[in-house]
Amino acid sequence: MNENLKCICGKKAKRVNNLEYKGMLFKGWKCECGETLVDPYYANMYLKYMKLKRQGKATAKIRKVGNSVVLTIPTVIRDLLGFTDGKEVKFELVKNKLLVEV
């Protein structure tokens, strides 16, 4: 499967995994002319996340499972960040905030 797209400049835009937009990284395409296109799936997930945030629903719940504490997050955030069951993430405490690194 060819992952290149034809750019508006006429050249081929190549598939990349590191398009930055508003502090987040997305999959998409980038042409040598500088034109970029975010993958529509991830653009849609980002819009859903922003809608949750505007509605004040971008929250997580903490619950106890056995001897562990589990932080559940909305599905749209899981999909946007590519979380899968069993995926290991790093975290750090920064000024009373929990920073999770994918």
C-alpha cells in the first residue's frame, strides 16, 4: 500500500508520525514544499477531545481494583493517544499534576 499522497504543489507528500499541532503529535503527511495534512482519523479524535474539554467532560475517574488504583480515561483520549490494553506508559509528578508520557 502506497502511503504517499499527491500534494497541491504537484509533488508527493510522505507519511509521517510527528506532525505537531497545538502541542500534540499526529500522524499524517508532509511534503517537501512544507504543506502538511493531518490524518483525518486523528484530526477527528482531536476534535472530539476538544468538544469534551469545552463541555468540562475531559475528566478521569480513579477506582480501586484489587490492591491497585486504576485511572480510567475517556475512550476518545485513549484512541487519540494510541493506548492499548497492557501498554506501558511513563509518568511524572510535576507541580501537583500527573504527567503521562506515551
